[in-house]
Amino acid sequence: MLIKKLITFATAGVAGFGVASIAVAGGPDYVPVPSSPNYTGIYIEGNAGYVYHPWSSDATTVPGILKDFALISSSSKGDGGSTFGGDLGYQFNQNLALEGGWFYLPKAAFTTVDPGTFTIKGGVAYTALKGMAPVYENACVFGKLGVSYTYNWSSIALASSDLNSTTNVSSCSNYWNPLFAAGMQYYLSPNWSVSAQYTFVPGYRNASSDRFVTPVAHLVTIDIGYKFLI
């Protein structure tokens, strides 16, 4: 009987010591659950690159027609050149965002044999939905589908018969069209990102009294972005 009491007392003592040790240590170790990444926020991006805008190579445009009839002696940026732009958007979650942006279209200049000059300048404003899919760690691929508003302004200056004055004629060609884009984005940090993007904007094919034919625009740009996380 005495031995049984000693065993019971020793067991109770060990259990009490364990409880006291846990209490002194502050309880069992706590491992926090990692929080999920935050994708929601407002972002801004700036971009620069090249646009293929084939005024000279498209035989349906005014410069293309003049070129086919050998009426253009020289040109500058007749088929495109450097472009830049920016966008502002809101990302709802990991896979969806809505943005609006703008691209600069380089000024194309042509010298005619008359002599005279013919210049065209413009830009593209747009709004689009952006869909994203993660592919590896901080990288994702994306696609954009939206609507664009392209504006073009042309000016023709021809020398008068007395060679002491010029005749200037200007016109506009503004229109709505769909916009398509695709690319890859890499996040350097939760806020900063860099991306490469291809954008396609259709041209305008129906000449009228208030619009002239314009070529398609193929843009390849590098974007730097910053997101304000919410």
C-alpha cells in the first residue's frame, strides 16, 4: 500500500511540474498562418517602345497612294517609330483589372514632288478589361480586351504658283475600334512591376467626307508600373 501511494504521488508531481512549465513558458508554441497576398489596388504604368503604323506601305492610305504614283520624294516615320504612353487602372483580385490608357502615335511626314509637305499625327486612348494568370512565382501572363478611340490629324502644305506662299489644307480622322493586347508581367516587389506588352489597334478602312483611311497599329512596349495596395 505504501509503494502504491508513492507511485501515485510521483505521477501527480510530474504532471504538475509539466503544467507549471507550460504556464511559465507562455503556453505551447504558436505558429502564425501566413496571410494570403494582397492583389487589390490602384496602379499606374508608364511605357515606351515601337509602333508599326504603315502609312507608306498601306496602298489604301493617302501616303500609300501617293507613293505608288511616285509623288513622294522623301518621308520620315512613314511606317511608324517610337511610341510612349501610360495607363491608370484598378485591380480587383489576382485575375481581373480594369484600366484606361493612352498611346502616342509618331508624326509621319512626307515631302511631295510638287513640292509640298504632308504630315499626320495622332494618338490612341482606350479602356480595357485585363485578365491575368500566374505562371511562376512573381510572374504572370495577361490579356486585354477593350475599346479604343484613335484620332489622326493631317496637314497638307503645297506651294502656290507664285512660289511665295503656300496653300494649307487640314483634316481629321477620328474613330472607335476594338483593342487587343497581351503580354507578361513580373513583380519586383508587392508594389513595383515590369512588363512587356503587344497591342493591336485596327485601322479605319472607309473613307468619307470627314474621315480618311488609316492603317493598323502594332505596338510593342516595355511598361514600368506601381500599385497602391488597398
